[in-house]
Amino acid sequence: MIEITCNDRLGKKVRVKCNPDDTVGDLKLLIAAQTGTRAEKIVLKKWYTVFKDHITLEDYEIHDGMNLELYYS
């Protein structure tokens, strides 16, 4: 299990625990359950890289303790 922190820079930080072989879409579903927003509206970024839903966290080299930027579209 890894723990990822998502920050929307508006005061809301979300900590999510998931497996490294989960997809970004699975991570969005976990974030949506905690924030109350729909998973389709969530966009996850790191600098200028927008993460695609069908790729696993291992493939993006997302590790334990990483911070991701959380945006709503």
C-alpha cells in the first residue's frame, strides 16, 4: 500500500491509500469518494504532466508519499 496526497491549492488536501498496480482511474474514484465530487471531473497533474485514467501508478512512477495536484474540470 502506498499513500498519496492530492492538493487542490484551495485549502483541501486529500490523502489516499492505494496499491501501486491500481490505475489512475481507480485513484480518482477513491478521491471522489472522499471529496464528494464526481470522478469524471477530477484531473490529476504533476507539473505539466496530466495523468491518463487507464495507466497504472507504477507506470507513472508514483511512489509512497508523493504529492499530486488536484484540479476540477
